[in-house]
Amino acid sequence: MMKRLTNERGAALLETAITLPLVLLVTVSIFEFGRAYQTWQVLTNAAREGARVAILSESNDAQIRDAVRNYMTGGRLPSAAAASINVERAVPFGQNTASRVTVTYPFNFTVLNPVIRLVSRGSTTGQGVTNMVSAALMRNES
């Protein structure tokens, strides 16, 4: 019987070189999108907190913006001062009026960008800043 001579020394290294960037991409994507979801949740709650302050007749825009930024700081969002906060006081809401607070926050995928470039060298996916927007609408007090 003839023995077959095959050299499989480099097969494991080759398989690792092919699959490791893909596994790394999936793992880092899970963490990065989890961080993005957590940031969006903080923004949503900050907009709600601002809307709660906005429906009070004695509140002013500075108090609303301070409430939103304080919530974002408490939620451990870096650079809460970079957020854009838009306050609308007299939004039609059925028979009444409402206040709408819209928060726009610059979010950056910090770890995902280099990993994507490992998988696809010419990729521009995820480069730059992504603006996250959240808004809350509450009926004004009469």
C-alpha cells in the first residue's frame, strides 16, 4: 500500500489567518453596538427628563438644557457639552399644546473602525461621527 505524503503544517495557520479577523469583527461589533444602544438609551431618557422640565410653566430653556446635560453626565456620556439640544414649547397636541425636546449627540465607533479595515482594507464604513437623535414630547400643564 502506498503512503500518501501530505504536508498539513501550514493549514492551521492559514485557517486561523482567515477566520480570526472575521471572529474579531463579530466580537467587536457586538460590543460597539451594545455601547451605541446604551448611548441611545441615555439620550432617550435625557430627552424625557428635559421634556419633564419643559412642561412646567415656570421653567426656562437654560433649565431644560441643564437638566438634559446633567442626565447625560450622570449616564457617563463623554462630551455631553457637544450635544445639541432643541426645545420647542408650543407644539400642537390635540386640544392642547406640548413641549418637545430633541437631543442630537455625536457618536463615534472607536474600536470597530480598525477591525473593519482588517477585514476590508479599502473600507470607509464607520469612519467619522454618527449623529444619534432622540426626542421626547409631553403635554404642557394648563
